Amino acid sequence: MSGIKKLAGQTLWYGVPTIVARFMGYLMNMALPFLFAQPAVTADITQVYAMIPFLNILFTYGMETAYFRFSQDKDKNQLFNTISISLFTTSLVFILVLYFNRSAIARWASLEEHPEYINYMIGILLFDTLSTLPFAKLRQENRPKRYAFVRLLGILLNVLIVLFFLGFLPSYVTENPDSPLRLVQQLDIGIGWYLIGNLIGSLLTFLLLIPELREFRWNFDPALFKEIMAYSYPLIIVGLGGMINEVLSRLIYQHVVDLPEAEAKHELGIFANVYRLSVLITIFIQAFRMAAEPYFFSQSKEEGAQKGYARVMKFFVLACCFMFLLIGLNLDLLKWIITLKSAAWGDGIYVVPILAMGNIFLGIYYNLNIGFKLAGKNLYSAYITITGAVVTIVLNILLIPKLHYLGAAIATFACYTVMMVLSYYWGQKYYPIPYAKKKLISYLVLVSLLVLLHRFILLVYSPLWFSIGTGLLLFLGFALFVSKVEAFELRRFRARS
């Protein structure tokens, strides 16, 4: 149990910057309905932020996970040097390819009015990639506080830039027309400040990580690199497939929905905002993965490791269930907040629980996936991810033109369900872990029924105060139920404090 408590503590530390980043991003996105009356204005940066994760996979090509894997039995300095040289070299190549094809990329993404967004994107990709291995080094060395410090400073600068140039400057220049700052306002960058803030924040993050590069030497080991690539190339497929599953709906939405361009951008802006409302679950999944991956590898040779992994899964699912209820039982409150300026922003909010549960299944899949990594069966992860990508592509193309937001949400949910089931089925063959399968399924079904019950109750009587009150009662009821069912585990956890 002490290992789980250590994992929980590190999840908190790694989660703090991740949570703050997502929460600040969440607040900035929540501010979009107050800054821009029309959702269509946000469609262009939605396209850019849908491309960045795909390109990030190509830029890093599984080197982060490979670093954790080979740091167990290879010379860490040689490993760090070899991977650093590889990432630096390939980053330069990829940057040049993107730069000389930026016009074509802008046309493909319907960004002809803002081709400069591609330049900002290239800079973000460069500095994020160069920061990847130093961050992995901090995680491998169990230095979560340093990790959190660097992450938070980069995030803070990003947020301050966006708030200053989009929140403060417009009204200030209006009240002070003779101010020199009017020249900045006249640049008419608009929502592009989101990307500029991101770029400057990424640059600061890289500069803060330079101390982690002090031990770097230009010493490349070809034999080690060959071994690393043999391990990591399936992770590229997994990563690309994962990004297809995660962002394809937003990337292709305006291209496949059967609407005029202006209306398609309007719907894309709304769907992207609605998608972010499930952010609490994805925040936790990201934070958990950052702490869990090195933890799982370090515990793999310990006696009873499989039972520990099963216990981790149970606590993970329970945490996700509480967050699912937090989102699903407060839909009316969320809708009230985002529609204070324009009712248009509330369209499609009914799909949030579907997206949230789909993301829980994605988190479970990531947990199940550790069996393949420990058994050296990364190709199975690739097969599963490719299968999920096929489901995503087919269902998005078929359902978005007919069902719009609902079609995109169903595609996401179906994809992650398939991936979770396949990962469990194959994972148990190669690395059996005694998961409490029936209990975990029961928890997931129960929270889904509680959200449905809440919606049915609101069909009868639906004032906002009543929605919040009944949601709170159902949330507390689930908490009481879990405290009774897991009483033994909770006592055991406290006893090890």
C-alpha cells in the first residue's frame, strides 16, 4: 500500500501543474463566450490545437517512454545523450519541412486568413519537443517538485499574456486612446494571442530546463539507438492512433458536417468548447499517467506487483467516477455559466456525459496498457490503437453529417470502449492482473445511472438551485456508498499513513 500512497503523492505533484494548466486553459476557454459572442471566431485556433498533438507524436516518436524503459538497465548518461541528439536532429528536420510547407498546411486547415498561426504552431512544437526529455529526466529521478515549478511558471506566463492582451488591453486602449499600447491593439491579433502566449510560455519552460541539460554531451551510441527505436516505433503508431481518437472529431468536423462554411465554423467552435467541459477527467488521466508510468516500471520486479496494479486500477476508477458525477450532475450550472453572454455557447452540452465516460474508458485503457509495456508487447498496443482509429474515422465520417455533436460524441465513446475491451482481453493473456472487474463495472454503471436519474428528475422540475441541490445529494449518496463498500481498504490505507 505504501507504493500506492507514493504514487498518489507523485500524481498530486505531477498533477498540480497539469491541473493548473488545464484549469487555466479551462478558464481561458470559459472566457471565450465572454470575449467573443460568436463561437465561429474560435474555430481557427481549434484547428491548430487539433494539429499540434498529432505533430507532437511525430516530433517525440516514443522517446519519453523509451527513456523510462531503458533507464532501468542502461547507462543513464549515455541514454540521455543518445536520445537528446536524436530528438534535436529530427526536430530541426521536421521544423524545416513544416516551415517550407506552411502555406499548403494553412490551406488544408482552412487557415488562409491567418497563415501566421502555422508559424506560432511550429515554434510551440519545437520548444515543447526540446523540453520533453528534461521533463522525463525529472520524472525518472522522482523530482516532482522541480517538475511542478517549471511547468507552473511556463503556464503562468502563458495565462498572463492571454489575459493581458485579450482581457485588459482592449478596454484600456478604449479608455486611453493616446496610450502607446494602442499600437499593439492596432495589430488586430485577436484570438491569436492564445497561440502567442503558448509559444512564449513554451520558450520560458525550455529555458528553465537548461540546468537539466548540463550533463549533456555530444555522444551518440548507434547500437543503443537501434535498440531504442526497435522498442519505441510501435509507440509512434500507438501515439498517432491515440491522437486520431482524441482530436479527429475536432480536426475534421467542419470538413465533413453538411453545412456552409460559416455555420460549420460556428458548430466547431461550440463543439470544441463543449468537449473541454469533460476536462476534469482528462486532467486526472494525464496527471496519473505522468506518475504511473515510471512507477509501474520500477515496481515490475517487486513481489506481488500485479496485485498492486489491480489496487491502483480500483482507486483510479473510483476517482474517475467522482469526477464524472461532478461533471454530469452539474451540467445546468456549467451551461448557465457559459451562456451568460450568448445562448449559442450552450448548444450541444448534452453530449458532455458521453464524452466524459468515454474518457474514463480511455484512462482505463492506459492502465491496462501497462501489461503490454512490461511484457514487451507494444505491437499489441499498436493493433488496438489502430482498431480504435478505424472506429473513430468511420463513425465520425458517418455520424457527424447526420447527428452533428452527438455523432462526434458517440464516435469518441465507441472508440474508447473498443480499445478498453481489447486491451483487457489481450493484456490478461500476456500479463495477467487480478482486477476487481465486477466491482469496477458496477461503479461505472452506478454513476451513469445516477446522472440519468438526475436528468429525469429535472424533466419534472428544473430550476437551477434544484438541479444543483439534487446533484449534490446524489454525489454525497455515492460517496457514502463507496465509503461503506471500501471501508476495509480505507482503513488499511489510513493504517499505513
